[in-house]
Amino acid sequence: MPMTQQYAATEPTRTEVDALPGATVLEFGAPWCGYCQRAQPALAEAFAVHPALRHLKIEDGSGRRLGRSFHIKLWPTLVFLRDGQEVARLVRPTESEPIREAMRRIA
């Protein structure tokens, strides 16, 4: 499954996310966010090494329940899940190695 390019305007429920089998990377952010845009090359490098990981790119903001349920404060925030359980989290990553390391932990 390749890296998702577009933010999903419709988010899954927390129950749906918690029930996801296997490895998942949740990316919370917004298309207009400068920090989110700067993180994309590092994310692309990391997903090139781990292309089979599920990637859910969720547009976050005020009133968005999924982001609040994960206590998202800054964008982008990456939440690394294994069978619906959080294993790692990165906030505003700028380099691919920390992302790849977190991906290794859930792969």
C-alpha cells in the first residue's frame, strides 16, 4: 500500500481505527500546514522502505473527534499503531530515519 498523498476530509471513527489489524501509520495534519508540507519528503522516503504499511492521512482541526481522541496538539503528528494499539508517536518529524525506526517497530 503506497503512501497516501491526500488528506481524508472524512475521518474514520476511533472504534474503526482501534479495530484495524496489523500495522498502520496515522498522519494528522492539514494540506495548508507548512510543517506538514515540509514533512512530506521524509515521509515519502520512509514509505519507500516500508511500502506495505497502511497509511491513513487524516485532515485534523477543531471539532475533529479522531484527532482529539489521540490528544493531537501539533501537526503533523504521526501515530504508529500495531493491531489498533499505539506503539510510537512522532510530532513534526523533519527527517526520515525516526519515521523509519517507528515503522520498523510496527512492521
